[in-house]
Amino acid sequence: MKHLDRYIVKTVALSVLLVLAVLLGLDMVMSAISELQYLQGEYRAPQALLYVLMTIPEGLYNVMPLAVLIGSLLGLGTLANNSELVVMRAVGMSLAGISWAAIKPAIAFIFAALLVGEFVVPHSENHAQSHRALAESSGQAVSSKHGYWHREGDLYMHFNAVLPDGVIYGVTQYDFQQQKLRKSLFAQRASFQGDHWLLHNVTVSELSERGVQVGDYSSLRWYTELTPEVLKVVVVDPTDLSITGLYTYTNYLKEQGLDAKRYLLAFWKKVLQPLAMIVMVLVALSCIFGPLRSVTTGYRIFSGVILGMLFRYTEDFLGPASIVFGFEPVLASLLPISLFAVAAVWLLKRAA
């Protein structure tokens, strides 16, 4: 039985790797085409290509669940078409044994996805977004399409580019009092000095009843709770942050009295993604031994794509719905996993 177990693991793993390479290649091509519309300033085709290359870890992490589903369907479907699964069951290998053998490679891919999502994606996305924003901004106030907005009390801030080494380019601040703009500031660059930021080449405009007073300064100190560690979270989309980064920034938002549901939703989606990938394998198994056991491999792959899209669309619908209607974000992530798991287990029990 050990030989059969290893054979199933090898077949499924190779199929998942093949599908992963195809999906990642398609994702890179589509990303490159999409980036061409953002060419401006110093951000030209070579910079756009470099940006796409730096976002490969993000693409790998995002397509992993769908690759596991389609790859499992492809690998198990190949075994089914060659009647190998029938022979395995005839020699005494149980459905549970086949299922466990198919889940083993998924566990390896889950571990790889966790490592990439936790340690690679946040840093690669930070570099990629900073590279693009810096090339687009050309040192002007609020000029980058891909800059970053942040709020701290009544102070609204925009950063053109945030570099991982604690340097900000294009800092714009709007200070409001009683819903009226009191002061605006623009600094070409800011560097972190341990307990404060040092703003360089600063222009300050103060509004009062006497009019607008403009002052230019070579440098100014800026004291804030916004540290480089927090900024690394701000510049990256919630879906690309690490689990620890999401937890830290969620607490920071709560301390500032800001809405943290968007980051809580991303946190729970990442925490529950390993469970979602295992459910994807169960869905593939239920299809092979259930309603799709007598169809062609192409039809199985097509069905896998449809099921994967249905799962993703359910997540995408329930996520914003949890923010709009106020129910817990963990339910929005757990509900589609539970529905697909129940359906897969039910189909497998029927096949057994």
C-alpha cells in the first residue's frame, strides 16, 4: 500500500505543479498588460516589467488554492481514466486511504504558501509598490496614482512612496480643526530618526482669517506614532500582508479609533486559507468519485475552474457584506469553507 500511496502523492503533486506554472504564467502576462496603462513620468516599460517580476510571490500565493483544486482534479482524473483508482480499491485500498494520499501533497503546498505569504509577499510587495510610486511621483505633492493615504486623528497624510529602509518620499499633510483646513505641509523626503521623523525641504501653508502664510524650511521634526514598521503595513494591500502584520495593524487602527474590519477580514482569510486548500482537495475527490467519475479530463478541469471561481466569488461577496451589514469577518471567511466542506463530505459518503 505504501507504493500506491507514494504513487498517488507523486501524481497529484506533479499535476498541481503543472497547473501552478500555467496559472502563474497567465497571471504574469495579464499583470504586464495591465501595467502598460500606468506608464508615466519615469515609470516606463522596463520599470513596469521589474514591477511585475517583483509581484511574482503575490501571484504565486493568490493562485495556489485554485492550482491545488485543478491539479488534484487533473491528477486524480488521470488515475481514474486509466482505471488505476478502480484497481487500487480492488486490491483493498480504501477511499479514506486514497483521500489521505491526495491530501498529503496539498499539505506541502499549504506549508509553502504559508511561508511565502508570511515572509516573502509583504516584503516583495513593499519593494514593488515603492518602486512604482517613486518612479511615478517625480517628487510632487499627491501626484502618484499609487500613493498611500493615512489618517491620524484630524491629520490626513499622503505618501508618494515609502521605502523599506524608513525613508518616505513626497509627504503631504492636511491638518483640520473643527472640519476646517488649518494647515497643509509638503516635504520632499522624510527619514526616521528613532523617535521622530525628520522632514526635508518642507513647505508649510497656514490658513487663518488674515489669509495664507507660506513658509519654507530646510528641515522640520515630525513626532507621530507612525513608525516604519506600521508604514510597511500601510503601503501593502491587506490581502498581501502577513498574518502578524495584519494583527499588529488591526490593533493600531483600533487604538486610533479607526475601522479595522477590512484588515480583520484579510486576517481571517489568511488564517483559514490552509483549511480552504484542504477543502479544495476534498471537493476534487468528491468530483472524481462522485458526479464526474465518468467524464473526460477536460470536463473535469473545466468543472474545477467553475468550482474555484464559485468559491472565490462567494468569498468576495461575503467579505464586503460583512463590512456593510456588520457581522463578524471571521464568518465571511468560514461560511464558504464550511459550505464546500459539507458538500464534499456528503458526496464522498455517497461514493463510499
